Amino acid sequence: MNLIRAEVERLGARRFVQLMVVLLLLAFGVTAATTLAGSHQPSATELAEAQRQALSERRDLELVHERCLARDRGEPPVNDDHIYLPPDCSELDPALRDRLPVAADYLTGVFTFTRQAEPLLYFLVAYLVLFGFLVGASYIGADLNSGGVVNLLLWRPRRLTVLGTKLGTLLGAVLALSVLASLAYLVTFWVIAQVGGYPGPTDAAFWAELGAIWGRGLTLVLLAAAAGFSIATMGRHTSAALGAVAAYLVVWELGGRIVLQIVEAARPDQLMLSTYVGAWLAGEVTHWDASACRPLTYGYCDGQYTVTWQPAMAVLLLLTAGLVAAAFALFRRRDLI
């Protein structure tokens, strides 16, 4: 009997896995139904008015930028409007903005795919991360606690091979489910936008950004599954993984953050795992460091700093690799009975 096929069947037969899949489908259906019920296809009049407002907003942006450039050229102001103009006119350049106003920004009660696809995808990724962690922890934790791994080793007496096959099967199954679920998810909301909403301007840049979020999200799901699997292996029980995460969140993410604020530590967010999770998923996150401005008594101080996806990827990969390595090393030498 093939070991991989046996593990796939065991994973698919677990009631907890089936329950999580049902909950995924339920959340999927409720979100789609709610979106469809709260949206309508905009009329030609609504679209024309939204396009007019977007065009007017873009013209206002160009006008303010031109006034800033005129000030730098030494020209007198054209009117008495009190409009704030920053020292650097590039801050007002419409060409340098992340996005310009579009008609979708001025449509009310309309589901717009280009505006809401990213938040919807983040919601799905969050569920899949939870799914991967819990399934990974329960998959190996239940077998270790019930003696299923011992029975399997009697048939295939190679510990690392058995554990590696379990981990590989888990990651393959979670990846396959995540890909299918996310594709079905996005296609469904694209259809909703076509028949009961507004698709919006879907250019190559939009799809590239959405694809990048999707790829980083799938990677995070796999890392969460591997982490849950590894912690449960070391603790020999599913509850070990759940307890470890709960302890980390309460002791460090909450308690540690309060202590770091009390002692006025510099850049405390860099010590939090949630910062790197957010930076990896979003591409970058910006935080404020109050200690950078503490010595100043006057003037302007910029205490912002950015964490990008590159260091976030390194932290998450190193942490997951360390957990997996520790789990395999402990599993190799430990008495399983």
C-alpha cells in the first residue's frame, strides 16, 4: 500500500478537516449572498455622474499641483484661496499617487470588484491560515495521542520518512484546497460584479497586485500549516499547538507590547511576529516610533519606519524552518509510547 495515498485518505477522512471545509463553504456562501443582496448594477446615469465626479477630482489634484509648481517658480498666486502647499511639490503630483480617483469611488450601494477584491482576498487568506494551522496541528496531534503513529511505524519503521510523508501530504492537500478555494472565490465575486455590480478598471497592474497578494497568501497558509504540525509534534497533542499560540498572543503580543511601551523601547513593533505577518501579506507596513521624536521639543519629526516583505519573509521562513527542524529532531529520538 502506498504511504502517501494512505496519508491522503487518513487526512480526508478526519471529521475535523471535513468540518473546517464545511465552515469554509458556509462562510463563502454567506459572504457571496450578502454581497449580491447589498449591491445593484449601476445605471448609465449613475456611471456618468460617477465619472464626472472622478474627472473633477483629478482636475482639482492637477490644479493644486500646478499652483505648487507656480509658487516654486516665483509666480504670484492666482487667487486668495488658502490651500496648504508642502515644500516638496512631488507630494502633490498626481502621477506619483498610488491611484487616481475613478468612477468606482463615487458609486453608492454597488459592489465594485476592483475596490473590494483585495479585502475579500485578505479575508479568505485569514481563514485559510487558520484552517492550515488547525488542520496541521490536529492531523499529527491526534495520531500521536491515539497511537496511530506507532501503528504506522510498525508497518513502515522509518520515523523521519513517516513524519516527512505526513508533513508533505498535509502541505500538498492544504495547497490544493487553498488554490481551488481562492480561484472559486474570486471567480464568484467577479461574476457578481458582472451581473449585480460594477467590475471597475481591471488593468494589468491591478491583476499583478492581486496575484502578488494571492501568492504571498498561499505561502503564509503553508507556513502556518507547517508551524501547527511542528508544534503539535513537539507537544504530542493538538492542544500543545493551540496553547503555544494562545500563550504567545497573551504573553508577548499583548503583555510584552505593554511592557515595551512602559519602558519606552525603540521600535517595539519590530519585535512582534504580527508585524512580519502583516508586512509579508501586504507587501509592507508602516509603524510609528515615538522614541525617535522624544528628545525634540520643537520642530517637525518623522518617526515613521517601514517593514517590507523581504525581512518579513526571512523571519517567517527562519521561524518555520526552526520549528520543523526541532520537530523532526525530537521525533527521531523520543519514545512514542
